[in-house]
Amino acid sequence: MRCKFGLFSALAAAALAIGAATPAKAITITVSTTNNSTQSLTGGGGSDKAATNSVAVTNAGGSTADVIGNSITAATRYISNAGADRGAATGGGTANATINTDYTVTINVTGAFSGETYNLSVGTRLTGGLTSVDDSGLGASNGGNATVSNVTGQLNGVNNGSLSLVTAANQGGTSSNATTNVNQSNVLNFVGVGNGTYTLRFTWSSTATSPQALNGGDEQAARFGANGPLGGASADDYPGPGSRNQANDGHFVSISAQIVTVPEPTTLALAGLGAIGLVVAARRRRS
């Protein structure tokens, strides 16, 4: 009996030592982007419309020890600018510049314990301006407009209302300078478990149109953080009409992950003790 008790004690001590020696881990979150946006420039002359867009990771994430309450942040920014300014013409039709925004943000979680949980918070915000500038020199509007649609957001391929934004707006042609400001935000909160990949996708469209006219069409622009791509116009410039701050405009995604639960290292030791108990019980039955 002493031998059995001694063996049990030795194995139990070994199991506890294994649990206590379990090395600390670190959870890592990295963020990357892919831009699949397209642009369409139609009508008017070659210099009457222009568009630009890009997306960048502004905070790539990082690592933190697997301790309840620890957190990691990451962020991205998408910018665009569509402008149109039809010169004096009797033909060629309306100049149109359209950006069909379509980009993804991929969140990769590695180094987590199996069963470890963390709260993921994804904040989205679209800020910018739809601008019309009277370009006729006669004080009368020659029409045209700048528009933006609602933003549709998806999580892992499924539409998600908490990632979407109601941003649809229109700025029509004017006999004076005018800007319709866009500023909408939303937040998605969900729980992640262990290692994983989460893909966010955002789609919407913005357009600027300037019509054909004998004395030219009004300048129109949909400004969302990118430098004005249209030469000889001011509607697409910064600070421009409305005195907008370029650094504040764009589609911003902010990500925060906070650890909620971490499997206890002693769980391994308890599992080991359970296995030892089964072995000892089996030996007793045989004797």
C-alpha cells in the first residue's frame, strides 16, 4: 500500500509541476486590407472628371500576454475623391466620375489558448463632404450633383447591420458654393474564441456629375479624405468649400480586442490527476 501511495504522490506531484510549468502565452492580432474598388469615368472631355481611392492600415495590431483584461487595438482608413467639372461645350454630354468602393479588412488572431475568449469591438465611421461650386461665372446654376450611397458592411460574408451606415446623401447644383456634410458611425461587438480569422467587407458608391452647358457645368465632388484629383477645380480640394479637415475625412475602422477568459494552467494538472486516479483504481481492481 505504501508503494501505491508513494507512486500516486510522485505522479500527482509531477502532474502539478507540469501544470505550474505551463509557459505564459501571448495572443497576437494582426490586420490587413485588400482594395477591390473600381472607378468609372464617362462623358464630357478627358479633363472633365477624375477619381481616386486607396486603403491603408494605420495600426497593424500587436501582441499581449494572455491575461484577463489585456487588450489590443488596430485601425484602418479608406479614402476617396470623385470630381466632375464640365467645361463650356455644345456636345459630349454630362461628365460622370463614379467610385464603387469595395474593400476588405482581415483580422487574424493567433497564439490564443484553445477556448480562450475575447470581446471584439469594431467601430466604423464615414466622414466627408458632397460639394457643389458655381462654375458658370453668371451666378446661375447649371446643375449636376454629388452623391453617396449607404454603406453595406459584412462579417465573414454575411451582411451585418452594425457594420453598415445610413449615409445616402445628395448635393445638387447650385448658384453658390455649398457642402452637404456626411458623418455617420456604428459599432459591432461580438465574442471571439481561440485562434481565428474575421473578414470585414465594406461596399458603397460615390458619384460626381457635371452637365454639358454653353457656359460650363457646375463643379461637383464627393470628398472622403483623398486629395482632389481634378485639375482646375476647387470643389474637390481641401480644405475647400466647407473648410473640411482632410485628416478627419474617410472611412475609418477601429478594432479593439479585450481578453475575457483564459484557461487556467492548473486545468492541465487536474486532468493529469484524473488520469492517475483511473490508473490506480484499475490496479486495485486487478489486485
